[in-house]
Amino acid sequence: MNDSAADKPKLQIAAVTRADYKSGTAFADWQSDTGFAQIGGEFADLLMSSPVREQHDDDPLVLAAMLGNQPIGYINTFNGRLQADEAPIDILWCSGLSVLSEHRSTGAGLMLLLRLRSHPLPSGAVGVSQVALPIYKQLGWHDITADRHLLIMRSAPVLSRWIKNAFLLRLASTVTNAGLWLYRSVLRTVLNIRLSGLLIEEVSALPSDLDPLVRGLDRPLKTHRSVEWVNWAMRTGPK
């Protein structure tokens, strides 16, 4: 056997649990100049304090792909909840799946997600990057569409996805932009009427009486929302 091959560290998945982080020893023996060893601190404190469900010390806070003491990839986790027909479903959310570019052919990202799926709770992902998206799809993860309210000012960047001819794109965007201008004019008038007399006040946290509004629309499946959750998510600053 080649000695250099035998001495080469194997790729392994290490879990940093909430108990590890509380002990103050988490990440202590990691050796990295990539910043992966600096994922504790305020951000880890925020993940630890998710108000959605009871904390368990053996829940993972970070899953890391390790070559010896060298982290080459990691994913964060935090507690969450889905509402299915008003019945709560506890879930372990993950975010920030990242693997160093020179190690992306090792399967580290796939191993991290497979380890995550071995957790007893259902798992979900937020903020998935275009680089990581194919891995999730290969593993059969399902999309849950979240509402995103956008006010489009110019239509060409949107229409260019379907219209490749330059002349037709200019023609279509001119017509569409006229419609968008009319829509914004009507919307501005309606908002001026509806918001007349309202005052804007800066507060340090949302008041609890806004909870029914924050919980959102009545749908068969939705992510948990509450005033407590919003105040937690905004703890490190406005998003």
C-alpha cells in the first residue's frame, strides 16, 4: 500500500451539537484559514435561540465535512415548524450549505445532506444557492413556494427569459412598461387613500397584538410565522 495514500485523511461528517456549543469547546480543534472555523459567535447564538420549538442538546447546530481537522464544508441548522392544516410539524431547517470549490468533487455536499436527513425530525432548507440546488433536487427535496411581493419597474429583464429576438423584446417591453406605469399610478392613488392619517413609528420589536396579521394567510401548508419569530429573526438587524 502506498504510504502517502494511507496517511491521507478520510472525509468524515462531524456534528457540532447545541451541547457542544454550550460547553465552549466547539470548533476549538478545527484548523482553517477559510473562515469555516469562525462560524460561532453571534450567528451561532442566534441559531441556538430559535423560539419555535423546545431546544434539545443533541440537536446539531453545525454539520461539517472534515478532512482530519480541516473543515472543507458545512451546513447550519436551526429549529423550525410547519403548519399543515393548522397542525404543527416540527422541522429542522438548514441553511448556508457551503463546500470549498477545490473540494466540490469529493461529494462533501451530498454527504452533509444525507447526514442531515438521518435526523429524526423532517428537514428543510432555506436560502438555497444555485450551486447547491442540483444536490437538493437529486435527493428528491420538494419546493415550498414562498410569497415574494415585487414592484417591477422595467419589464425587459423579465421578458428576456422568454423572448430572445431583440426587436420583439423591445416591442413587448414597451407595451408592458406602459401597463406597469398605469398599474403603479393606480396603486399609488389607492395607497394614498388607504394610508391617509397613518403614522410611521420606529420600534425595537413588533408588538404582540400584530400576531394575527403576521401569521399570514390561511393555507393548507405554510411555514410558522409569529411576532416572536419575527423579533427573533430581526435580532441581528433588519433583513
